[in-house]
Amino acid sequence: MGINLNLLRRNPGNRPKYDIDDEGVMVLYEACKQYKKLLAEDTTQTTTQTTTQTAAQTKEELSSKIIDIIKHNKHVTLKEIAEKLNKSRDGIKHHITKMQKAGKIRHIGKVNDGYWEITN
């Protein structure tokens, strides 16, 4: 987002402040309410985008770790996966259910006597 100097200057009675040092002169204006609102909206949007991207990356990393565990032991249990990843069993079960619905993995056989298959 670029700085719109007109929005900075539109405050009635807003006089610039000057900061002079060895590197030169800096002119400072207090931002008007309209500019502060735009800045807040931009910050909120950026934070939301970053949080969404981070969550997606975290889910993808978890899926990758689960697949690696299954590759090493196709008979691994949910409890064992949860322990290896330091997650709750219910959390792993929820994530594996999503992975199954997405067609990434499937479980063949009975709950206590089956094995995992990586499908894509």
C-alpha cells in the first residue's frame, strides 16, 4: 500500500514536524482518521492472509509427516502416529479422516487388523 500524502496533509491544523539529523531532514505529518482506517484495514487483511497461509502449510506438513510414518510402517495405529507427532489421538484421527476424504490415504481391513495404503 503506497502512502497518499494528501490523506496525511488533510488534518485541519496538522502542521508538519521536522526531524533534522546528520542524514538530512525528515518531515512528519500526523495521519488523518481516513488514512489510519485504511492502514488498519490493510493490516487486518495482511494478518488474515498470513494466518490462512500458515494454517494451510501446517496442515500440509502434518499430512506429509503422517504419510512418512505410514511409509515406514503400514500397520501403524492412530495412537502410535499421535505419539510420534506429539499430538492428540483425536486430532490425528480428525486429520486422517480429512486425508481419507481427500483421497490421499485409505485404511484396508478391520480397525485392529488392517493397514494403511497411500493412494496418491
